[in-house]
Amino acid sequence: MAAEDRHDNLRGRTKAYASRIIRLYSHLQQTHHFNDAALVIAKQLLRSGTSIAANHREAKHARSKADRAAKFQIILQELEESALWLELLLEHDMTHPDGLNQLLDETNQLIGIFITSTKTLQSTWAV
């Protein structure tokens, strides 16, 4: 798969991920009106989960490989944070586990993709 095709696929995938996070946030907001813990976690997840797509789009227009690698590192940090919030929602039974497990699985897959992408990008610096 060409680099541009991979980028477009990942662009769609990170946007879909952000949409799923938004839907989860809305669900938590509707079902946990007076549960401060759920709403705080939901807001944190909304911030970290949606920033992944935004940072990925910014990375496409990075000024240098180092700038792109820095964006990928931010994406990895946001994915790790999102994983934490999803794990806490699961541990505290704040919503349906099936959907959370699927979202956590996608989070972990994206982490793997961005780790690989970062390593690939860094290996091209040596050339």
C-alpha cells in the first residue's frame, strides 16, 4: 500500500475513532447526569480521544520528519491517556462493556500503528 493510501486509511480510521468517542461521551452524559466521576472521565476522554485525529491531520503537513515524529509522539500520549479512561470506565461499570472493549481494542491497535510509524520515520533519519 502506498504511503498516501496508508495515510488516507489512517485519516479515516482516526476520524471514526473520534466519532466513536463523541458518541460515548454523549451516552455517558445522558445516562450519568449526577455522577461526577463518570462525567469527569467522559470529558477527559473526549479531549484525548478527539485530539488523535486532529494531530494526525496536522502531522501530514509537518515541516520536517522531526516535526512529524513529534506529532506522532503526541498521538501516542493521547492514545495512552484514552486507554486509561476507557479502562476506568470498564472497571467501574459505567457503561456497556462490549462497546468499551471494542473501543479499547481499537485504541491498542492505533497505539501499535503509531509506534511502528514512529520507528519507521526515525529509521529514515539515519539515511
